[in-house]
Amino acid sequence: MSSPSTQNSEPVTNAPKKALITGITGQDGSYLAELLLEKGYEVHGIKRRASSFNTERIDHLYQDPHEIAKDSESDSHSTSHITPNTKNRGALFLHYGDLSDSSNLIRLIAEIKPDEVYNLAAQSHVAVSFESPEYTADVDALGTLRLLEAIRFLSLEKKTRFYQASTSELYGLVQEIPQKETTPFYPRSPYAVAKLYAYWITVNYREAYGIYACNGILFNHESPRRGETFVTRKITRALANISQGLEECLYMGNLDAKRDWGHAKDYVRMQWMMLQQDEPQDYVIATGVQYSVREFIEKSAAQLGIKIRWEGEGLNEVGIVESLSTKYSELSTNNSALQTSHLALSTGSIVVRIDPRYFRPAEVETLLGDPSKAKEDLGWIPQITLDEMIDEMVTHDLDQAKRHALLKANGYNVEFSKEN
Ligand code: NDP
Ligand code: GDR
């Protein structure tokens, strides 16, 4: 890996590096912002205007400028020799914008002049892309072109490095197992086709204009910050709710789909590492291990002390509680205000059913990545195992479910989104 001082052609100064993250309010954007702030970057993020707050994942990183001004004032009056924890305080800046809006992107890049752009923004849901194919193409494909064009138009080719969030969905109908950088692509959804354009336009601008631009071909990665409608989070959230008597059943699509699931924290580290090389290259990021959706359900249920048995076939397949360990009875809310336990399950309850509306018009049945190149070139090794990740996700969602159950038991009307 190159040393920081050799990474771009500008003279070395003490000014912090500037990064622009599109999609900063999403799962990866939030972890990447954390990482870059820790590394001392000035971080700029593009957020969309929405009718309700959409910055929940990054609120802990953002400091109100008025508070910073007040803190600095009190610091300057302080006679204490103890340095307050000012590390990178106020280094996160949020800007309104949208990948469908070229003039907005050009203006932001012209103002910020970032050293690194991480293009994480996308309509990222594969099933939704079948419902909104044109919008998905506009944002995921043309949005990438708009950013690259902005870099070129502003003559920042030699300054600004570009990371493109490419995806294992490019492999779709897989041509080789496991999939690596040289495996042919065969996209199976409007999302994947849009990302295919984004992949190649990134390669093209690297070759045509000498922009330092890389594709990270990332396999599925999850966390407690994963959007609630992706399969892993849907499972951990629903099972936690079921354990607390807030929901009765988890409705699923294709249980046989296999994925190579890693942890988002490990994967954003790799996004940064890719932009610190001497030469831009594309990398597959994966764990090299795959599980089925059915196995993910079993593992998540086991974290709650629930053993699931499968019965029936196809659309009639159901997941039934085979046994409940003492771990399950320990999930009860330890609050003296509660007279009754919320634990609602008994053996024989059906907790998983199939709903055909979660099947996709064209499915990606199996994905398994080979991350050898990333390991060899960059020394990247994922640190968090699947079991540790499931533990973290279930613990997070159980905590939320317990809070809801507690409020409900005390007479409060608790509504949470059941849309999935
Ligand atoms: P999320 O869905 O969690 O986040 C997507 C982000 O993009 C959100 O910040 C969203 O804003 C923003 N966004 C959506 N549409 C627009 C738009 N028109 N203009 C500007 N911003 C927009 O995705 P992840 O964090 O999981 O993934 C990050 C990137 O990596 C995506 O490009 C995804 O396709 C890709 N990827 C993800 C993988 C994964 O397993 N997680 C694997 C491989 C690739 P808002 O919060 O307002 O909705
Ligand atoms: P994916 O993730 O399509 O791989 O895209 P998702 O978690 O949505 O689906 C994984 C697999 O599970 C099957 N499945 C279900 N999926 C959902 N969402 N809901 C269900 O009820 C359900 N039942 C079964 C799916 O059919 C699929 O096979 C994710 C996104 O983050 C993309 O942006 C990213 O590019 C890829 O991962 C890599």
C-alpha cells in the first residue's frame, strides 16, 4: 500500500483529506463516515430531502455547528490543561443532493474538491428495481456517469479518486463458482443491469481519462444498520418481534437462495483501502463462505433459543417451533412494572410461512465470492464472523422489540412498520 504522502499529485499539506460520500445516510455510508472521521478526514455527505428525518444512522456523528461554537468558546476560557476530546469535531458536513441532479453534483464537487469520492448512493433493493426499473437505471447507472463527468468537467482527474459500489449481483446467473474478478457477468434484475453500466463506465473513465477509479465488487454485507426490508434484517427483526409476542409469523420468499454474507464494517474498511493503492484496481470482497436463507433463519432463531423444524414443500413449507431452550425464557423483559411475560411461543407454533409476493421475476440463486486478490494485494481479512454478526443483529433487534413490548404492556399504543 502506498504511504499517504504519495497518494495524489498535490503537494503534501497538513490539511485533512476531504471525502465526499454519496449515500451517507445508508448502511455503508454511515460506517464509512465513521471510519473516515476516525482517520481524520473532513467528510462531506449527500443526503436527500425527505418528508421525515432520514439521518438516523449518522446522527451520532453529526455535531450541531451552534454547539461546536459554544464548545470552542468555553474551551478558550478554560484554564484546564486537560485537552477536551476534540478529535475531528465538526468534520462532518451534510449537503442536500440527488444522483439524478447533475448541476447539484457538479456544484458540490466544485465546492468541496474532494480527494476521494465514494459513490454508495443507489436504489439498492433488487426486488424494488423490478417495480421501478427506469428510476433505478437513472440513479444507479446514470448517477455514476454524472459523478464521473463532474470530476472530468471540473478537471479533477488527477486529484479526485473514485470508488464505485459494484455488486455481486453482476454475476447473477453464475458462470463460475466461486466468483472472482475475472468471472463473466450475467445480471438478472434491472438493479444489476444498471450496476453493470456503472461498473463499465467506471472502468472506461479510468482507461479513457486516467481517473483513479475502482470498482469494489462487494458481496452481501449486513449489520444492525441494514435496511429493514433486506432478507437478513427482515429475519432478525421479525424473529425478535415474534419472541416478544409483537408479531406472529415471518412471511418469506425463496428460502433456498444462497448468499455469501459478511459484515458491513469489514467491507467499508476495504472500500477505503482500495483508494489508497498506487494504481486503481477492481476487487471482489466476500467471505468465501455461503449459507441459504433457511440456514440464516435457523441461526437467528437459535440466538433467541428457538429451534425450528421445517415441514411441507414449496409454497406450503412452514417453519415450526420444535423446541424452546432456557435462553428463550430468559428473554422476558426484566421490568417489575410488567405483571405478565411477553414470551408468546410454544412448541408447535408456526413462525415461518411462504408468501409468493416475495419471489422475484428472475432470481439469483447462489453467490459465493473468492476474495483472494483483496487478501493478497491488500492484506484484507474480514474480522467479524457470520455468527458474531447474527448475534449483534439479533441482540439489537431484541432490544428494540423489548422496548416496544414494554410500552405496549403499559398501555401505550405502539405502532411499528410491518411493511417488508
Ligand atoms: P442502502 O440502501 O442502505 O443506502 C443507499 C443510500 O443511497 C441511502 O443513503 C439512500 O438515501 C441513498 N440514495 C438512494 N437513492 C438516491 C438518490 N437518487 N440520490 C442520492 N442518494 C440516494 O445501501 P447500502 O448502504 O447497503 O449499500 C451501499 C451501496 O453499495 C449501494 O450502492 C448498493 O447498491 C451497493 N451494494 C450493497 C451491498 C450490500 O450488501 N449492502 C453489496 C453490494 C453493493 P436515503 O437514506 O434517503 O434512502
Ligand atoms: P439481495 O439481498 O437481493 O442479494 O441484494 P436481499 O437481502 O434482498 O435478498 C437475498 C436473497 O434472499 C431472498 N429472499 C428474500 N429477500 C427479501 N428481501 N425478502 C424476503 O422476504 C425474501 N425471501 C427470500 C431473495 O430472493 C434473495 O435471493 C443485496 C442488496 O444489498 C444489493 O444492493 C446488493 O447489490 C446485493 O445484496 C449484493
